[in-house]
Amino acid sequence: MDDRMTTDLVMSALEDAYKAKRPKKGLIHHSDRVSQYASADYRKRLVKYRMKASMSRKGNCYDNACIESFHSLLKKEFVYYTRFKTKKQAYDGIYQYIEFFITASESMVLWATYRGFSLQLDSNEKQPNFIF
């Protein structure tokens, strides 16, 4: 967390995310076209982490609509209602919010998948139908 978004800041965030999640080769890393994500250093780091770079099309504001919506929720539900005394406290709180949001979202997907599977079995299916 910093006062402004620099290449060093986004490099640090990418490194933290990579260390925390250790994604498999081929992860698609989507960003907008700001210079920090287009920098040679950042793009080299994506190659090092075996990530595929993806950028918004010029003038297309809808490419990042999902993350912009999430940022709106983060601010409305947490940031605007929390008084942070230090940057570290803000960082830790926002990190926890994001981790909770992701965990809750994954749980909802698993529940919906399970529920759909249960409904399929309830409709006179004796064996589940899996396609591999």
C-alpha cells in the first residue's frame, strides 16, 4: 500500500499474490492499460511466473467491470465505514476483507454445484452423470 500507484507497488503486489497462491502455468493475468502494468519489468515478471498477460482493449471500459464492481463493494461495505490509524492497519483489514470475500464466493460456488448435483440425483437419477 502506498500513496500512489507505481511500478514498484504493482510489482510488489504481484509478488505477494504469486507467493500466496502459487498459480499453475498459464494463469491469465488481466489488467487495464495503465503504464505500471505495461512496463517491461512487470511484463518480464509475468513471464517469470509463467502467466499470460491480457490487457483491456483501448477505450473499452467494460473489460474491467467485474473488478470495478468489487472495488465499489469493498469501499461501500468496508473502507468508508472503517477508521484506519495506520497504513498497515488499512492493508491488513483490506487483505482480510478480500480473503473473506474470495472464500465466501468459493463456498457459494461449491454449494451451488453441490445443490445442482443433489437436484440431479433427486430427479430419479440413480447414478451421477459425469463427463470428463
